[in-house]
Amino acid sequence: MQRSTARQLLFTRLLSIMKKAIFFLTTLCLSVMSCTKEKTDYEAEINTIVTEHYEFKEAAAINSNGYHISIEALNGTFYKGYNEIHLKISETDAKGNVDASAVTFLPIMTYTDGDKISCPHRYDLNYNNDDQYFPGYAVFTSESTANETWELYISFTINDQIHSVKQTITVQEQTNKNLNMTTFTGKDGEQYFIALVAPQKPKVAENELVAGIYKFNKPATPPSGSFPDPSQFSYAEVSNYTLQLDPRMPEPSMGNHSSINNKDLTRQSDGLYHGVVNYTMTGNWTLNFIMLKPEWEDP
């Protein structure tokens, strides 16, 4: 038996054919009641072209004490929402990565009033020998503005010496609405984050739907030591939950009908949640999610 821990989340998706290609977009609503058909400009969304990105490029770079730290992201850009990152460390004047250990990665945003927050991220990065980089991710919860900035705090150890660096970055708006994200408080009082990861451009077919679910770890003690104290900015990848999925075509002419052969999202070995959404025709689609957690985890 499972129990709902969050209010129903609504992702409005729109699907249309343009230049013989299918373009799929998502508009995020924080609650069912606040997202009405009258408030959604479906025609404007349908005319948006979705560009898929598959190439990782350098999005930020830091040179410090003879070392070059490169952070790569899809399209060389940090976007609001889920970002897979590849971190590489090399000597400034040499090719090839150096033997670094204890690599940490911490994004922090500073508000206009000076308050600081983070976002879901992988803090401890382990080297991937096959790909020759440190893989990680960050789920940025907002775009950068003139008065609200994101910084990356990175540390690593080489020859028993700890190096700590930071770099201001720019987080841009995610124009591909298929890769939207939301944050909310569950019935258990915990702060959760859901971020869509794939597909970037679905088809009229059964599509694998991928999302990340994360929870903020409330600090157990006040901050200590020099800033930043990572215990104040800790997030966990949620395990053993289920995202129940109900896709609908919300426009009155479509009768709010659903589709068959959909599969709820469950967590797989990559730490992400995988399911199947079946789009049977082009048009405007709405994804309704209900997040459930196992009864044994009830507070």
C-alpha cells in the first residue's frame, strides 16, 4: 500500500507538426486549480521550435594555482532544471587530466538580500575512468538575474594538498518546456524537487519518460567552519518512490481523453525515474503526476 505525499503536479505538454517534424513543449503548473485552460496560450506554445542538444561543451572554466578546471554541460549552457555536468581537472599548461581526488561540487545562489540557497546536486564526484571526467548534475531552481547570482564552489585534492575554487556562472531560461522542473512541500513536511530529464522532443508513440526526484536535507546543526558549510546545502536522491502518470488532452474539443500503455515512473540504477508516456496524436497534452512513497517511510 502506498500513500500520496504531494499534491497533484501538472505538466502541460503541447505537441504539433511543423516542417514535417514533431515539436513537443511543456508548460508547468504548480497545482491543478491554478492552471486553467484559459490561462494557457496553446497556439503560442505550439509554434515554438524545440532544439535537441546532445553535445557537451565547456560552460564554465577556472584557472587556479596552475590547474584548469573545466565544467561541461549540454550545449555549453547551464539551464534552469536538470543539468548533467562533466568536470575535468588538468594542469594549466599541459594536456590530459591530473590525478585528483576528494572532488566536491556545490552550486549556491545568492539572493538580493544576501540569503543563500543551493539546489539538488551531486556533491561528491567520483572519477569515470572510461570517459575521463567527474560526472555530476545540478538542478538549478531559477535563472540568473542582475541581482541574483549562482556560484560554483569546487574543491579537490592533489598530492595531499586541498584546492578550493569558486566561479560565478550564468543559468539561463530553459526554453524547451519538456525539461521543466518544480519544487513543492509534501504532506510529510519535506521539500521536494521534480525535474524532467527526457525526452527532449517526444514523438507520437510510446516515449520513455525520465525524471529526477530530490529532497532537501534539513540541517541538523547550525553552520560551522568557513563558508560554505555543505551540511547546510545538502540534497538527497529520492529512492523507492513512484510517480503515478495520467496524460490527458485538456482542450474541450478533445474531451480530456487519456491514452493506453502508459507506465508509472520508478527509480532505476542510474538514480533517475523511468516510465512510459504514450502520445496517440498531435495536439495539446497534459501530464498529471501524483508522487507516492512507500508506507514504511511514512513519518
